[in-house]
Amino acid sequence: MPPHSSFELLVVVLGLGLAFEFVNGFHDAANAIATVVATRVLRPPVAVAMAGVLNFVGAVTGTAVAATVGKGLVDPHAITQATVASGLIAAILWDLTTWYAGLPTSSSHALVFGVLGAGVATAGFRAVVLGGVQKVGVGIVYSPLVALAAASAGLVLLYWLVYRQPPARITKAFGRLQLFSSMYMAFSHGGNDGQKTMGIMALALFTYGALGATFYVPLWVMLAAALAMGLGTAAGGWRIVRTMGFRLTKLQPIDGFAAETAAATTIEIATRFGVPISTTHAINGAILGIGASKGVRWVRWGVAWNIVLAWVLTLPVSFALGWALMRAATAVGLGR
């Protein structure tokens, strides 16, 4: 067990992990329900209940992403529980700030870069695991672009398939199909985002010595994190739902189906390869692809620019917050 590590501090860190997962749930609830609410296929209370349940189910389907986050970002042997706590607090602060502003930023990237900043403050850059950071970097670029291209191409294909059908019939058919695409999106969102906090909580247990010499994610951690995320999603994040569902572009059921299917498939592929991508970037990229495929005037580019700016700021701000919080913890004797 690391020096000065205590059970009380471990409990605090695990509590922060669950708090972050709850905040992540309501901050990123829009990822799972914004399109289905915007197209009026589901009423908001029904949508959040559905998303909360499927977030939970998705979160307990694997641990590949959890392993990448838990042992693939910072060396578990080089950090302490205070490092983990600093990264979590940094992510929570940034999530609450962007939620208040109604900006759909990445909770995942806030967590990853908060932990990286705290890790560097603890042991310098030697604590950073470059392979894991490269995985995150691939995801940062890959998720919005692939989802954008897939949604745009998918919508063009769908229009080609149904162009002879009456608009009312198209709306009715894709209203039903969007029920399934929204469920798919909620499931995939839980599968990728839910695992990240599992990895961080397992990292805290490992630094305490509770996992022995082998890093793994205990079943109770999986269930607790999944439940916290499901409850957070069920609480809803209406500020961000309004931004994504109503302010970025106008969506019809066929648009929502294409966006959700493209984004969810992008997320699922990443999850199975253990790549912690931003589900927020994926669904926003897909929505932008829908708008752009109809013409540049269909996208409110001022809103899109604010979202992209917030995405970019997430990385340095979260890193700096994690670093500063860990330095402060060290200064008051809690760093080791």
C-alpha cells in the first residue's frame, strides 16, 4: 500500500468517481436523447427513462475501455489516490461549467486530460503512458469525422431509397425506426462512457492495494458506475439537449435515425477496440453531417463554432485543472 494511503481517502475517491459518473450521465444525456426528443418521436420523460436503462445495460457489457483508461493513461505505480481525486474533480468542474453554458463538450476528454494533468503534477511526464494517449488522440480525430461522414452518406442513401414515398409515410416509418436507433445510441453511449469511470475507480483501488498485483475492474465497480450513470442520464441535461436537438440544425425522424445509427456504430466499433472516444463528438459530428448534407444553410454555424471551441478548450483546461489541483494537494500534504 502506498505511504499515507488511507481507507478514508479511498472512499472519498470512489465517491468522487460515482459523482463524476452521475454528472457525466446528465451532462451527456443529450448524446442519447437529443435527436429523438427534437424529432418528437418520444416525450422527454420517456426518452430519459429509456436512455437511463440502456446506459446501464451498455455500461456492463465489457471492460476494454476501462482498462485503457485505468492503466493505459498514467502508470498506476507512479501515482497516488490524490492524483485520481484531482483528475476527477477537474473533470467534474469542467462538466458543470459547460453544462451551465449549455455546451455539449466531452466528459470523456475532461476526465482523461484531468487525470493526465494530475499525473504529470505527481510524477512528471514519466507517469504518462504514451500508447494510451495515442489511442485517445486517434479517437479525438476519428469519432466526429467518421460519424459526420457516415451520417451524411447514410442520409443520402435513405433519401434515395424513399424519395418516391409520400412525406407523411416517411415520417411515420422513421418515427418508428428511430425508437430503435435511439435505443442503440443509448446502449453504445453507456458502453463507452460508462467504462471510463470504472477504469478510474479501479485505478484508485489499485493504488490503494485492494486489487493486489493485477489491475482489473471488479464486478461491483462495474455495477455501481453503471447505476450512477443511468441515474444521471435519467435526471436529464436539458440545457445541452436544447443545444444539440434544436439549435444546431432542424431534424426530422429520418434525420434522427441516420444520425443516431451513424454515431452509435462509430462508438460501438471504438468500444470493442478499447478506444475511449467522445460520444459527444460522435453524435454532434453526425448531426452536423445531417445538416451539411442538406446544404450549408441548414446548419447554424455560430452554434457549431461555439461547440468546436468548447471541444478544443476542454483538453488544456482539464489538464491545467488536474495539474493545479494535484499541486495544491501536494502543498497541503495530501499528495502522497
